[in-house]
Amino acid sequence: MKIISTNIAKPTTIIWNGQEVTTGIYKTPTTSPIYLGTEEVKGDEVSDRSVHGGKFKACYLFSEVHYQYWKYLYPDLDWDWGMFGENLTVSDLDETQIYIGDIYKIGDALVQVTQPREPCFKFGVKFGTSDVLSQFIAHGFPGTYVRILEEGLVKTGDTFKCIEHKENSLTTAQLFNLLFAKNKNQELLEKAVMNDTLPQRKRDKLKQYIK
């Protein structure tokens, strides 16, 4: 995996249900390295800290590979890296091969895979339709958040080096599908609730589905 683009956003105001809402989803590529901090990417807008930023969602990664699929569905949008609100656009990021808890070295930073991105209404506003939310869930490739174990600068061209693989874990894709599945796989549920990389609130929520 390699960083294709580093992206940050300035605060943008959108209209949702007749009200003004500030968002940081309108990210654009930077021309210089960005600094991954433990709570957020330095200089990046994080408007709603109840769902973005913080220890378990400090930085969001999305795969370059999936852009072609979405460009086909939405050819009239103004496409550029950062379209999905990701801080890092990454080549060859495969959600079926990265595991919750895996640790990677990127540039000067050390990061740990924490959880997939769950789409919110701001994603629908950016794409011009709420249909994109169900499409995003059905597609099953959501990218991933990471927490920052060691802060540092990262830049375009930096490659990912796996430092530690989390044993008895589940992939980012498996967790994403598990979150939205009506009939939840019990074995994967067990792995999720026992995985201390996930925030306790999410583990507690999933624990309710264990039979």
C-alpha cells in the first residue's frame, strides 16, 4: 500500500433539512506532508467530534481502487482525491486483507487499524442523493479509520509497512458487513467484542447481538 494523496478540508457549510450544518467532508489534496496527531490530522476540519476525530478515528483512509466504481455511478460529479472525505487516498488498500488491530508504519507515524467508516447524511449531501448511503453499504468497501500510536508526518509516496498483525481478529470488510447485517455471524461477533482495538461503546453494542 502507498499514499496516493494526502487530503484535508476547511469548514464547509451545507444545508440539511433547512438548517445550516458545518462539515469537513469536502477534502482536497495537499501539496505538502500532513501531520497525523492522536486526535486528528493537523489543519483538518473535524466538525462533529461525536462521529469523527478522536482516538479511534484520528485519520481516515480510502482506497484508490474503488474510485473507478463510484465514478461510473456518479460521472457528473467533480472528481478528485479526497472525494470520500479521506485524509489518505491509498493504493491497493484492500478491506478484505487488513485486520482490525493491525499496526503499520507510514512515514514518521505509527498507526493502528480501528474500524470502518459508516456513512452519514453529509456523504449523501456531497453526492447529491441519499441513495449513495445504501449503495455504500451494499458495496462493502468502506475504507478504514486508524488511531495514531506515534504521531508524525506522512506524504504522498510513503509506503505502508506492517509492523504487527492482530491475531484472532476480523477484517475491516467483515466488521463493516457485520455492523449492517440483519443476521449477524456469531463467530465474527465474538471476535469483534473481544477485540480491544475497537472502542468499548461499539463492542458493547455488538455484544447485544450475541445469542
